[in-house]
Amino acid sequence: MSLISIGLSGLTASSAALTTIGNNTANVDTQGYSRQQVMTAAGAQQNIGVGFIGTGTTLSDVRRIYNGYLDNQLQTSTSLNADATAYLSQASKLDSMLSDSSTGVSTVLAKFFTDLSALASGPTDTAARTTFLTSASALAGQFNTISAQMKDQNASINTQLTTATGQVNALASSIAVLNKQITETQASGGQPNTLLDSRTEAVRQLNELVGAKVVENNGSYDVYIGTGQPLVTGTTANTLSAAPSDSDPSVYALKLKYQNNEVDVSSVVTGGSLGGLLRYRSDVLQPAASELGRLAVVASDQINSQLNQGVDANGNFGSNLFISVNDPSLTSQRSLANTTNDQSSGNFAVSIANSAALQTNDYQVTFTDASGQYSVKRLPDGRDMGSYNTSATTAPVIDGFSLKFNGTSTEGDSFKISPTKTGADGIKVVMTDPKAIASASPLTGSSIVSKGSGTFTQPVLSTQADIYNPTATADLRNALTASTPMRLLMGDVTNGAQSYSLVDAQGAEVKDKSGNAIKGSIVPGQSNDISLEVGYTDSSG
């Protein structure tokens, strides 16, 4: 070994080091690039008889400066950041829409009740009636507009899920190919630094889309999503897709296909933009749509109920301002049959029995046998709401809504019940004539003959018209029409009490439902409440 050879070995090592430094510098802005370092070792020693002498230096390795712990932290942070960014981007749009006075519902709702108050103060004011009807139309229109925008956002999320799953599949395929190239290269000796960097960067990009966990297996990366569903196993990449869910085709689900099975992973996928979109949809968008729908249902139902208690400017009994919450076009929208159901199976009509008791939850109904027995579970907590049968005479009432099944059922059929989700979409004004607004009481009172100094307040009808029961409402109205006017006759004062009796227009005694004449007494000189129960014959006899 000559001195020149030893010097050349040093030059070769230094040249390799300088080349590596240059390569590091050139890739300083390359995403995913790991700094490399030339490792040298002493050359083989030569035995010269009296000892050993060195032969210079040799290149032992070009090491990739990589810290597995730091990379894991980077991957996790990347996933969480992408999740939060996607979530915030969607939530900001909804917040901006609902909080803005021109696009939200609060301003229009406040004006509606202001105009309602003005009408109550001046029920004979034609202008007040017209203004109130206009406000009602504006309120319904605002509900419809917000609902449409929420639907658009849901459709946008579906599109983003479809696009992102395509990118996930491309990266998964890339990782599988890199696994093959890396294991083949490692088998021949050495570390393929560039390939390793490319694979690490592919995993980082994957974490921007979906939270991924990596397990190294003999030089290959096995990649898992959700709660351990395999996306990449060695050189095999599975397929993730976005498609209409079985329970609600308007909502796309994430489905992973592996080992000839397709599994819905929507409920377990977290992290990345996909996780953020799914989290926003389940935690914000869908609850907001149901809450807005409940507001629309309760407002329209309560206003309709109140107007049905009175009489309008034409002297007719009140009618609905908004479409009935139990209109057939609305009851049919509240139940979605699962796409896996028997094609001959029917569906539920979901009616509102008590709008004040409505929740914003969805419900899952599943037929448990062939006799029409079905169970109801509340979503998302899975609370058991009971078991019922389609043959029951009275429809079950659950959290303010009732279920009526139309058609035939098959064991295993399931349905998604959403009592309030479509409320904002379905509300509309059905009244067109301002004079039809029933802002006056069906009962009035006046003094015909007054011999004393007593006064009275206007009578109030204590039995309410039930808008959920048209037959009972018709019976009540017929009874009012047939029995009025009536007269309350006051008798003489005897022993500190004054008697009274109720008579009809012909002077005959009015009787209660038991057939007894309605009469009683009050204490003169103080406030007295008089409750009168007038009997009548309903449609059932």
C-alpha cells in the first residue's frame, strides 16, 4: 500500500462527503427529505511482519438521519392539524350563515313575533293582518333557504369525501409499491434512503387525508386506519371509497374494501381532512339541521294551534297559517327505508303528536320478526325506546312523535326516523287571505241588564281545539255554534251569597254533561272565578 493510495482513499471519502453535503443543501426545501451523512471506517490493515499498518479510509455507509419518535409526532400532528382545519373551515361557513342578521333566522323570527304582537293589539287592523301574513311568508322562506344551504354543504362534503378517498387510494398504492422496492433493495444490501424518504413523505401526505397508524414489518410499512382496518399490508393496497350510506343515501359513507369484504368505516375514521369532515357532519351539521327543523316544526305547530282556537275577521273558526306538521307530504319524509330492505316492504308515516316533546335525535327502527314486531332505538346513544307491533290499534308515541306503518314488512328491515330533520325544508304558508287570520276569541260577553255595580272580564274557552284530532275539533266547534248565545242570570243576594244560572237564548236551563242544570253562587263584593262545563253531544253520540 503506497502513500498515494492512502491519500486517494482520503480524497475519495472527502469527495463523497462533499457530494453528500451538496445533495443535502440542494434538497433543503424538498418536502420529506432526510439529511444524509457519510460514514467512513479505517481500511483493512496490512501485516508487514513486525506489525500492522493502515491502508487509508473507506466508505462504510451513507446514513439517513432519521428519528422514529420525532417522525411519529410529526405524523400525529399532521393528522390532527388537517382534521381541525377541515372542521373549522366547514363550521365557519355555517356559523357565518346562522349568525348573520341577513341570512340567519333570528331577525326574521323576531319580526314575525313583533308583527304578531301588533296584530293581537289591533285584531281589526287590516294593515296589521297583511303585515303579519307577509312576515309569516318571510319566516317560512328563511327556514327554506337555510335548509337548502345546509343541504348544499352536505353535498359539498360528499364531493370532498369522494375526492379525498381517491387521493388516499393513490397514496396507499404508492406506499405498497415503495414497500416492494425497499424490501428488494434492502435484500441486496444497503439502505435506499431516497425510497425511505418517499415512503415517509407518502405516509405524511396520507395523514393529511386520514389518521393513519404505521406498523413496520420486515422493512415494509403496514398502514391502518380507524380502529385497525388495514389500508396497506405489505405490497397490497386496499381500496377506500365514498358512497351513499345504506341508511340515508343523501349522506356519503366511507367504505373500505379488503379481503373481498366491504366495511363501513365512517364511524371509526378519525384524523386528517376526512376525519374533520366526518366529525363536523356528525357533531355540527346534522344536529344543526335537526335543531333548525325542530324550531320550524314547533313554531308552525304552536302558531297553527293558537289560531285554531279563535275566529277570523269573517266570523269563521280559525284555520292553519302554516302547512300542518302532519300533512301527508311531510309525514312521509321523516322515515327513510334502508337500501338493504326487502324491495316489497313498506314504510312508516311519522306524525307529530306533541311538538313540545320533540327531540333532535334520529331513531332506528328494526323489524325483529315476521309478525310486525319492531324495536326502536334512539341515535346516537342507542337507548332502547321500546318494542311495538304494527297491528296495535293506537300508534305508539315516542318523544313527541308517533309511528304508523304502511305496507308489509320483513324481518330485518330497518328504517331511519328523523322527526325534525326536514322541518325547515317543509314549512310553508298555506293561508292567503289576511282576513282568515283568527285573532279574535270565539267567546265574547256583554252586559244586557245591569242593576248592580259588578263587572266581568271576557269569557275564555277552557277546552282547546286539538289540531291533531280534526274530529274532536269539529265536535267542539259545532257545539259552540249550536249552544251560543247563552245568558248568565244573576239572582238575589241571600245570606252573603248571590246565585247564578246559565240559560240558552230561549231561556231554558243549560245542562252539563251529566244532565244537571248549570247553576251556582258567588260572593258579592269580591273577585269570583266562575267555571262552567257545558255538555254537548259529539260525533260518536
